[in-house]
Amino acid sequence: MITADDDLLTGLHEVDWANLNHAYGTAVDVPGQLRALCGDDEQARQQAVSSLFDHLAHQGTRCQASPYAVPFLARIALAGPEPAREHALELLTGLAVNWDEECEIIDGADIAAWRAEAAANSCDKLLPLYEEELAAEQDEQRRRNLQNIRDWVAAGNPVDVRDTSMRSYNAVLVELPALVGLLHDENPRVRTRTAYLLTWFPELAVTSVPLLLGLAAHEEDAVAKATSLVAVGILGTTALPGALTASLDAEDGLVRWAAAIAIAQTARSAAAELDGSFLDRAVAELAAAAAVPAPVPATDFSLGDFHGHTAHVLLALPPSPSSRAAVAACLPFVSTSQRASKAKAVLPDLFSGPLPDPCPPYADLRRPQQQLLHALADLFEGWWNTDEDLGERLATHGLPATHAGLRAYVGLPAVHPGCWPPKI
């Protein structure tokens, strides 16, 4: 483990970067990127951050070289130049979990499943399979290819994505006992990034949850406070309701939202005993947040999709008219890549049976029903087409089954081919 007392890049030249791979080949350029991250040139630092993400966590996939960069990034987060510290913590999160995991997980990282998957695809497990396949192969070219892979695996190098990712995750886990102290850092962005990073490490929850609750109780920065509250909700604690009462009444809307999110997450735990009125207050707060544009700045959860995260948490609760209406209120603000799937999830609750034939006027529908249909009609048709059964689902409820038909029904102008947004 690296501590703040060490020089930032001590040992950098001792890593055999030339024989490590990242997303674009050899990792020989990683030392230069780490040096640029610590340098005085702002443009070079930003480029280094972009390159390190792209090379070591390319589209969320960690590489062979990824865990080797972790100790240096941890050291930079602890004691590096001020502009680099927040970037280092952001990079450490990207090396621990991928984008899909960040976007979808609301119940915490399923570390047991991740570790089991990594173990099933470890070098020890795969090597006999490659050797068996090599022994049976007759084609000389394929034998050479298999031999190269077999030798790579025999040297302890990962070939499976989860194995590679778990090595990177474990490297970050090793550094967390030192990094957790950054929850008390003078820089609110460093506190925020640290709270967010800790969210994805349930194995450290016994240590991190009390610290996060302490941060939530005394933090003055709204984003740092909100991040700590949501993190505790994800990591889980049966002591959460009492700790959240004050935050649910906070003056800042983002803090109230975060407290409500944490309560809703906690309500889904079998160990939690929440008073029904307490959960109702949380859902009401989420409904209020759903109906207005996202606060700026907000938290990083669900990749910054404030309304998407709100809808995701609400959909995980047992269906109720208030929670499903709140999801519908979220939909106009949800990112286009998520809108159709979330709309389909709530469609049966908002339209419990087929509408009369002919369809009643759009203006006669309930407000949540209008919000759902308008959000779908307002999608670019390309997103509509990615959900092949969307039209079929709508037709089941007596609604227009085509993008053009739905736009006409809700009163939006027709879309001309190749024209988006539509001309009015």
C-alpha cells in the first residue's frame, strides 16, 4: 500500500510497462500520462486524464496494466497537486467498476458474484482447457495461436474480462484504508469523490458507513452531503432512518432528494423496519424532485442522470400509485438511452387495462399517463426502434403502436425523414 509520505511517482520506472497491455497495445505510455497528471500544464493534465481513462478503462473494460496504475493514482489522490487529486479519485472509481455497473447498481456491488465469476475464469481454471484444446488441434496455424494463448495464460496473465476487472478492483480495495481519510479533506470535491468511490466497496462497509454517516451529519457542501447519503443507502444500514430525519427536512433540495433516495433503498432491505409514513414522505420528496429539472450540480450516481437514478430507485419499490406517478414525472428528463425501458416498466401500472376503442382524447388521460406517452413520443425514432416490442406493448393497452401514430395522438408534429428535431 502506498502512503502519503512517499514521493508521488516513486517506483514508476520499476514497473515493466512495456510488457503490460492496455486497450491500445503496450502500456509504455502510462508513465508519461501519470507524470502529466501531476504536472503544471492544465491542458496536458486534462489530456492525461482522458488518455488514462481511455487506455486503462476503455468503455468500462479494465486491462492488464490497469491494476499497476492504481497505487500511483492513490498516492496522487492523497498527496498530489490539488488539481490532480479529484481526477485521481475519479480514475480510481473507473478502475474499480465499469460504466454499466455505475449506472445500474442501486443495491450495492454484488462482490460475491463478481468474485465467483472471476474465479471461474481465472488462469488456473482456463489453463487446462487451453492445453486440452491445444492437444486436440490439428491445424498448424490454429495450434500456433492456441500455443500463444496457452503461454500467456500460463504466465498468469488474464484473458477474461471479469478476471481483469477483479484484479483492478482488488488493487483499489488495497488502497482504501488510506484513502478513506480523504472524507475529512479540506477540498469538498475530494470529499465527494471519496464518498462516491467508497459506494462500490461493500467489503469495507463496516468501516466506511459510520464515516459516511458522520460526513452526512456535518457536511456543509450539498453535493458532498448528498453523495454520502446515497452511498450509505446503497451500502446499507438498519440505523439509517434515524440518521436521515434531519436531512429529509433540509433546506437544500438535493440533500432532501438524497435522503429520500437512501430511505427508498433501505426500504427494500429485509432487515430494515421502516415506518410506512416515513417511506411515504420519501416517495413524496422524490415525486417533487421528479417534476422539475435536475439540480446543478448533482451527484455522479447513474452517471449523473439525476432523473434516471430517481426512476430506477422508485421502480425497485413495490408498485404504488404515488411511486409510479413519480416515475412518469421523471421520464421527460431521463436520458434517451434509458427512457423507453423505464417507460415500459411502468406502463402496466399506469394503464392497468386496454383503453376504450376509440382511444379517449389525450387531454382526458391522467397526468402521469400523459407524461409517459409524451416522453415516448418525443424520443428520436432511432431510440424507439431499439425497443422492438415497444409498439406491441402500447397496442396491448389500446394505444397507438407506431412512433408517428403516438406523436399524432399526443399532439406533436410529424417527423420528416432525416429531420430531427421535427420542423414545426
